[in-house]
Amino acid sequence: MQKQKELIKNRLNLKSIIFILILLVAFSAQAQNEAQEKTPKVGLVLSGGGAKGLAHIGVLKVMDSLGVKVDYVAGTSMGAIVGALYASGYSGKQLDSLFQEIDFDDIINDDLPRVSKAFSERDNDEKYAIKLPFDNFKIKLPSALSRGHNTYSLLLKLTLHVNEINDFSKLPIPFFCIATNAETGKQVILDKGNLTQSIMASGALPSLFQPVVIDKTMLIDGGVVNNYPIDELRAKGVDIIIGVDVQDDLLDRDELTSAPDVLVQINNFRTIKDMKLKVPKTDVYIKPNIKEYNVVSFNEGEKIIEAGKHAAMSKLNILRELASGRRVEEVRSTLKPQRIDSLKIKSISILGNKNYTRSYIKGKLRFKEKETISYHDFSKGINNVVATNNFDSFEYQLRNSKDKEGYDLVASIKESKVNTFFKLGIHYDDLYKSAALLNLTKKRLLFKNDVSSFDFILGDNVRYNFEYLIDKGFYWSVGLKSRYNQFDKNISAELLLDDTQITTTGLNKIDVKLQDQTNQFYLQTIFLRNFALSFGAEHKRLKINSETLVGNNAGNKFLFENTDYFSLFGDLKLDTHDNIYFPKNGFSFHGDLHMYLYASHFNDDFENFSIAKANMGYAFSVSSKLAFNLQTGGGFKIGDKSTQALDFALGGYGNNLINNFIPFLGYDFISLTGNSFVKASFIADYEIFKNHHITAEGNWANIDDDIFDSGEWFTLPDYRGYALGYGIETFLGPIQGKFSYSPEQNQSTWFFNIGFWF
């Protein structure tokens, strides 16, 4: 009995102990939950301000260094861009590194790489100074200076690791941003959907970036209605708000010195009035001292970021209190940004195309479905489509494929309604002299994928150039060209006379008028992504006459040539140079073979012959200022050698010389002639300040008849030329002056050029 009593007593004691332990655990858990519940939620609001918004990065660097954990981020305009990247997993230090590497001029101006443009599209940038779009015979100005393509591409790449998150509250740090309905003027909170598109809409500064359409709503910069969304952030349940204000202050009368200053001041009335109400609602208000900068001071980014850091340091004590007991690692999520080197494109979906076929667009992309490509090639493909200027917008997403082994490219396009353009250009050089260019370009003239262009050139030498292309993308494209050129020039007699005639007449130079009309029909395709291969037939009417010799026709002018030539040709081009006039990097190759099969009655002794020529160049930079350009080329004639008018002729300077005329510094145009040649050149280009170049050049050549048979092509050069030049890049094209010298002639020659070559 006694033992039973002790056993019962022990059981009761054990139950009591267990009960007490349960109470202690429950109390501890409750206390821990209460402690967690009492931990304040921190919200971060970032205002808009263009380039001044880079100050946000300096603030974030300080917060990260202290271990401040942010529970919600809200932003407008530039604040939305920085805030979204921070919310998607980037640290302040990473953002600093990213923005230091960005060329904001290229981003804002939609400056696409030259290599992304088709050869025909490059003419738009390398021939015409002014381009005016027309719609129903009225000038149709664009809705903004930039379509925002480069900005969109950059932001999509930076946020690709969160591309599957459509609810922004599910980001590593919950996020939303503000945009403005362009039709109603009302505020729109963007907290779901396409993150890249949303922050683009929030930052679509009117007149700078075109509006962004989301769910059929036209959106512009959120700063128009709410540049500091503190009330919307407080509604998300945050307890403490850190606010970073990079907006302008009002200017005084001494600072209001121009019309733009007054317009900016008027726009700032509302935002500054709003801030008087919103600053007291901000628990930690940070106002960087960036008054000396403006919304486009991106070139001062490093100083602006440092100003943000300095402003955050002034709030060091209170920020430390918010960081109590927290670790920096808690701020970052497992969804970390990753470097993307390659992509596997599983499928390509194109939405919104009507006039331009799927094959045309895929042909411009230059990559196919189920293909693994570098991210660089992917970006180039997207740029290729945009560079056609056939689309007002090209918005795209990369979505994880169903098997998670790649991405599905989903592109939504808006075709441009404008298909007629009037373009202008001016030019002067030492061969064609002064010229004014008038151009009419028409897209979708006969077919959906075609483009026609007619240049009419007025000046000392009237000329024209007509081009028509049916662009088939991946398939063979069909083209027509017709060109007429003429000029008067003292040229080498060797191009037109044989040795006996030169001895008889005693002429070394002949003043001639040359007229050349060339018509081509060709097929063209792109292969290996960057090579343009063409095959076709050509008709050339060449007329050369002179008053130097006694006339042999009714016009009392000596007629050297008045012949129609018919030929077949093949042409292979590759050009990855970043700039045609002042390249800093890239490679070029151009090979051409013409087989002349027939000539008209003027050339009675005509026999078949072929002319082959090629040139290549390689440009590279050793610093941001200094670049080198190496070039080499050569050519030869096969078959009948009696027709001299189409032989090679070296001399002069230019980018658009006709027939087989080859630039060669140190000698005047068409000074050195022969049916074969080799040439090499070296150019050093130092950009002393933006768009101003000092060049030092040297070129060396051998040219004569049959130098590949005699072995002379592999000997020391017979002809040398050196030059010092100064060039300026302008919207009209390059303005250049070159002082050249030839040791063989012991004389100097000046060359001048104004405007794009055409």
C-alpha cells in the first residue's frame, strides 16, 4: 500500500514538472512572438529626380553596411528603378558597381550598336543629317526622343532572376511603384505584372521616353502626380519609414535665367507643396545636397552617389538603432542576381505583327528556337529588330520554359504606321565638291517587307542613287540598285592611254569628265549571323571624255569611253566596326568578284575579263582615348588586259568612291594606276575630348600591271603616304582636314571633308 502511495505521488510530481515545462515553453514562445510582433517593420520610399536619383544608391550602401533590414520598398521614376533593383536582390554596393559601368548617353538616346543595323539601315545614320517622317503628307514627329529600348533591355537583364514573379509583394523585398495615367492624369499603383515594364512606366519622363502601355492604359512618369508615395507605403502596414528625397527645390530670381528654368519651376510648385505635408510623415528623412546637379547629370554620377552616402551618414545614430540585432545577410534573399552568359531559347512567340511576317522578324533576330546562344548575341538580335525602325515598340519577356531548361521569348510589337520619310544631307570633298542630298524613302511600297529609297544629289556634280529591297529575313532577299555618278578631275594618263600614246602625246595627266551609271539586280542573304552574301547581274554605262586631246566626236571632245558593260558579280561583306569614320573596335571584310561578259560596240576588241578585290580592317582600343585601325587590301584582273578604264586607281581620301578607285593618302585622286595592287594602312586615333579626334596615318602600296605574276606584290612598297588629321563628329557628319605627304613625290597634299559621304 505504501509503495502504491509513493508511486502515485511520483507520477503526480512528474506530471507537475511536465505541466510547468509546458507552461514555460508556451510562455517563452508567446514572449518570442510578442517580441517579433513588436519588431517594427521598416519601409523605404525613394523619390524621383532623374540623374539625381543616383543618390539613392549612396544611401543604400550606408544602410547595408549597418545591417538595416527593409521590409517594403516604394518608389517613383528613378526611385522606382533603383528601388526595384534593390527589392529584387541587389545590394547598394552592387548597384554602385552597375551604375558606374553604364553609358547613360547610349541608354537615353537609344543609341543602338552599329553592328545591329542592316547595311541599308546604316545609311540612315551614315548618310543623312536630318530625317523627317511623314504621315498623310504631314510631318509626324515622334512622341519622345527615346523609345526606351536600351533602358528596357538593361533592366530586363538585371531582373531576369525574378522574371517569374508577377506579384511584386513576393520579391525578396516587397515593392511597388507609381505611374501616371496619361489620359486621365490619375495615379496608378503598379504592384503586379511585368516588373521591367512597370518601372519603365514609372520612369517614362514625358518628351524623353515614350509612354508605356500596360493593360491598355497609357502610362507616363509617376512623378507627374506622386513623386514621393509615402501614404501608399504606410498603407502597406509599415511602422517606420525611411525616405530619400532627391527632388529639386524652388529657384530664386537670380537662378531663373531661361525659359526651361521657368518651366521646371512651374512643374516643381506641386511637388514641393506636397513635400511640405509628406516630410513630417517621414520618420527618417534624408535629403542629399545635390542642388548643383540636374535630372540629366548622369556624367556626375559618382559625385551624386557620394552625396547620398554623406546624407545617410548624417542620420547614422537613428539608422544604427533600426539595425539593432540584425545581420546584413538578413537583408538579402536566396533569389540573388546572377551573371548571365548564355541562354537557351526554347520557343519564340511574336504578337502584334501584321505587315511584317514572322520569318522577317526571326530573320532579323538571327537566332532560332531550341538554340543556345550567348546573351550578347541575344541582345544583338533584339537590337537588330529595333534597328529596322519598323516598330514603335518591341517589348519582350523571357519566361522560364515548362521543362525549366531554357526560356521562352515572348515579344509584343507595335508596328509603326509611318512609312514615308524625307531626308536631307550636305557634303563637301575634293572629288565631288559641294553637294546637297534630298532623299525620299518609302516602306511597304509594293510588298509588306520592302523598302525603296531615292537620293537626288544637287551641287557641282549632279548624281542620283535608287535602291529597292524586298527583305525576306532568313530567306533570300531581292534587290535593285541604280546609281549615277559624275565628276571632273585631272587624272593619271595611264588609266586611259597605253605607253605608246603617253610617249606620243607627252601627257602625264589628263583633265577628264567621268560619268558612270550602274544598275544591279541581286539576291542577298545573311549567313553565320553577320555575313551578307550577294549574287547578281550588273549593267554599267561608262563614259569618259576630255578636252585635253583633239576631239574624236561631234562635240569636239576626245572620247575615251562610251561603253555598256554587262557582268555577273558576287559580293561578301562583314562589318562589325562600331563607327565607320572613327572606329574604336570591330572587324570588317569586303570581297567582290565581277565577271565582265559583254561590252557594247564602242569597245570593238572586247574580250571577257574578271576583276577580284578584297579589303579587311581591324580596329582596337588600348584606352578610352586611343584606338588603332589596321587595314589591308588588294585586287587583280584575270583575262583580257586591254580594257583599262576599269583598272585600279589609287589616290585621295574618301569613303564612297566608285568602281575600282581606292583611297591613298599622299597622292591626289586617281594618281596611281594598274590592273593589280596591294595596300596596307595604319591609323592611330586619339580622341582628345568627346567627338574631337587627332589622327596619324600611314599607307603603303604597290600597284602596276600583273604584280601578282611578277612577284612585285611581295616586295617593299613603291608608294608611301603619311598624314596628320583633325576630325570632329557632328550631326551633319564628320568634319575633317588631313595634311598628307608623299616621300616619292616630295610634296604635300591637303584633303578636306564636310558631312557624311554619299
